[in-house]
Amino acid sequence: MKTKLALSVMFLVTLFVVSCGGPQGEKAVTSDEKTAMEAKGDSFLADVENTMIEWIGTKPTGQHNGVISLAKGYVSVENGNITGGEMIIDMSSIVNHDLTDPETNAKLVGHLLSPDFFDVEIYPEARFELTSVSENEGAKTGENAFTHFVSGNLTMKDATRNVAFPANIEIRDGAVKAVTDNFIIDRSEWNVKYGSRKFFDNLKDNFIHDEISLKISFVGLK
């Protein structure tokens, strides 16, 4: 009985640590801004109704999640290969999915749009411009397999950083479909400082993790 109780306590402690240790996902590789790809071939315009970026943000007491929409975007394809593209992200489109009370939901979204976070009045759009798309020759089958490595310059607020992550990309029947698993970026690299222990040392447990989980689902139509 004592053993079962001890195991139960250990499980709950582990669950608490995992849930409070930041969002789950593979950390994206970030670096300085790189030269954009030279787009060639046919353009596939983003189907903004079916393209989205899912987000998760966490703090010691829990997490919030939602989506962001595109204003517009495209990818270029030549001989079955992606040669360039960009996504213009509408930062004013941030939506929260976990808060069911309308007033609390609106308060959170309003805070995210404010100068504390993404300062949408001054920076209404973010931009992701492709710098490299290469096939993953090593693992095209299996549970965690992906077809391509993708990198691009993400400009958000007043900063640009190159972000690299894996994706599953399919080009056929007049469409380009790209989906990523959850990957992690560090918001502080784009000067989103509110509640960050990197910038404030008196927060105690009232901090917000710098890591944000993103999942991109892109549909481009010819």
C-alpha cells in the first residue's frame, strides 16, 4: 500500500513538473537572418481559411493555447521542388481556445495584443520568408518521420531571426500542403519580454516561460 502511494505521489510530482516546465515540442534551431530563396516557377497562394498557426504558451500555474491566421502568403514550385515563399501573419487575429468565459478570454487576448507582448498597433504583421527547403532523405516513414527540413527568416516586432524545423510537405493535385509537429521558439529572441526571467529578476513564481510552442498547417492553391 505504501509502495502504491509512493508511486502515485511520484507520478503526480512528475506530471506537475512536466506540465509546468514549458510547452512540449522539439526546439527549433535559430540563427541570424539568412538570404531568402529566389522564388521560381509556379506560385501557390495560401488558402488562408485552411492555413493556421497553433500556439501554446505556459507559466507555472498552467497554459493557454489558440491560433493565429495568415493575412496572405504563397510558395513557389519548380520541377516538384519548393523554390521560395513567405507567410504574412496577421497578429491581430490571435485567438484563445482554452478560456470559455468571454470576459476572461478577451482580457487575455487584449493583453497579448498590447505593448507588453506583440504590440500589434505598431507591429500588425509578422513575416516568415523561406531561406531553405531540403528533402529529408534519411527518414520518410515511421511515427516521427518528416519529409523536409525548412528554414526561414521570422520577423516579429523589431527583430528577425532564422528559424529551422522539420515539416511534412506534399505537392500534388494543384496544391501544396505543409504540416509541422509542435516546435519551440524562444519569444525573448524577438524582444517579447513581459514576464520573462531573462529580463526581470523579481518575478518569483509569477513568470511566463519564454518558450512558445507553434504548429504550422499551410495549404497553397495554384
